[in-house]
Amino acid sequence: MSKLLDALLIDLRSQRFTFRLMGLELKPSKPGERRQVLRSPLTFAIMVIATSFEFCTVCAFIVQHSSEIVLCSEALMHGVQMISSLLKMWIFLWKCEELVALIAAIQQPFEQTNIDPAELLIFQQQSRIGQSLSSIYTLMCTGTSISFLLMPLALTLLRFNSTGLFAPVSSFRVVLPYDVTQPEIYFLDCCLMVFVLTFFCCSTSGVDTLYGWFVFGLTAHYRCLVLRLQRISCNKGLSEWQLEQQLDQLFGEHAKLLRLVDRFELAFREIACVEVLLICVLYCSVICQYIMPHTNQNFAFLGFFSMVVSTQLCIYAVGAERVRHEGQEFAQQLYMQLPWHQLSARLRRLLLLPLQRATKETHLGAYFFVLGHPLLVWTFRTAGSFTTLLNALRAKYEH
């Protein structure tokens, strides 16, 4: 059983699987090799066109029922999620080469033949934790997609079996340009929704868990630096020259890691900005499904979708906090572990600048926002304010 889990939780397995379903490949290219990220343009194009078509039907439904707050809030939930999925995947394609190169940069130190077994173990442990959480999040997205399609389908079949009348039930109450009351058309519409829901599931879980993978990868790098620092401080037989050489190598690795963090922030800045800008409206529309009057609501879908939306924001906010915390932990260990009182004045002066650089806080931003716990609280409070506003509008215009 343990070997099976190790095989399932191997580095980047869940992310590569979800991206492969969309026709994308995450494997970094080898030296001298040109590897294309978009391996199956047709598969990706079909999913994007299907999702864009359903998004147009949502927009038409919102325009047609603009005076009905309840129906608009329900359609808004689906529309905002489609916008999020489409934008995230287009941004991913725009930055795919940098993201794949960043994956290779994270993995490269741990693929060398002379890697320290203790450092390799740290990376494997962090990767295993990250893949476990990624699998859980992917299952949430899968449960959302399956419940959205299968619950109405099961109700339609049960009603047909009991009454003999074909009256389709749908979680997606929009205006369609074709008549789904015909069994053949309804079947084709379900096939179309398979592509839409697969795109939602894979784009959401793939991009978000890839962000989480980078967070755990950077965590492993920081903890390896702390391990090297502990070894240097425990080695009492080093001369001043040897200590200076080892510290010079340590600070060189730390400078490389800070550049990796900067590359990580730049690579995900647009995606994180899209998440923050849309998540307030998305979370507001989800809450509205619980507090506003509805009929035939798909609560299995709402339950899974609520968990996905909440986890989606936590991945970015808590992940950024984790990177910041690991940077602070290294700076603290650097100050506590080094025997400053035993160093010469010259060496202390040389170490002052690297110490100042290490103590500088790491902030992962998204243009107008700094990712972290304050943003998490602000987002939930803003979503609550939007919900109160919509509820007040419903009470004013619908009663």
C-alpha cells in the first residue's frame, strides 16, 4: 500500500494528469531539446469553444432576466467561474515557457547525482504533502463537475421512469438556442457539458495546485538552506577561511532562491490578480444560492463548489504566507545559529549585508494586492457585503 501511495504521490503527477486532459504537457525540455507545452491544440480548442459558447448563453440569460436578482445571482456564479477558467488558461499559455522553466529550476538541485540524501528527503517530504493536498483539491473539483452533470441527469431519468414524460432537469438554468426537451438534443447537450466541466475541473485544479507545488518546492529549498546552516554552525573545527568559503556558498544559494521567488511572483502575478478580482463576486453568488429562495436546487453541486471556491482562495493566500514564513525562519536561524561572538570584525562586516538581505520580508503580490491572511479576511468580508447588497435589492424589487 505504501508503494502504491508513493507512486500516486510522485512529484507533479496530479498536475501533469490534469493538464494532459486539456492537451498540455508540463515536462521541462532537456538541454538542446525543444518541447512544446500545447501538445494537442484540437483538444484544448474544443474545450475553450464549448466553454465560450456556454458563457455566451449565461450572458444572454443575465440580460434577459436582469430584473430578477435570484436568477441573475445563480447565472453569475456559473459565468464568473467560466471567466476565471478561461482567463487562467490563456494566461497559462502566455507564460507556459517561463512556468515550465521555473519547474525545472525548482527540481534541478534535487536531480543531481551528488545531492545530499537529507536534502533530497526534505524535497520528497514536501512534494508528498503537496501532492496529497493537490489530490484532495482535485477530488473536490471532480465532485463539483460530476454532481453538476449527474444529479440532474439522474433526476431526469427517475422522472421519466416514473411518469413516462421526458422533462429535463438542469443545474444550468440558462437560455439555450436549441430545444433540450428533445431526448437527442438533451443527450448532445450533456456531451457538450462534459467538455465544459472537464475544462473547469482541469483548469481550476491544474493551475491552482501548480501554484501550491511551487510553494512547497520553495519551502524545501528554504529548509535545505537551514540544514546547511546548521551543519556549518555545528562544525567547530573550521578555520576562518573555510567558514568564509562555506558561508559564501550558502549566501550564493540564498541569492539564487530569492531570484526564484521573484520569478515565481512574476509568473503567477496575473493569475493571482484574476483570482482575487473574481473571487469576491464568485463567493458572493455562491452564498446567495443558500440564502435566497430557490426551487430544485442542486445542493450536492453547491456543497462541492463552496469547498472549491474557499480552498481556491486559501491556496493563494496561505501559500504566499508560507513562503514569507520560511524566509523569516531562515533569517532567524541565520542570526541564532552563527557564532557571531567568535567571528573576526572583518568577517562580521562581510556578513552584515547578507543578513540584512535575509531579514527583508518576502511579499508575493498580485498587482494591486499583497497575498496573505489579511487579503483572505478582506475577500470574505467584501463577499459578505456584496451578498447583503444583493439581498437588499431582492427585497426591494421582488416584493
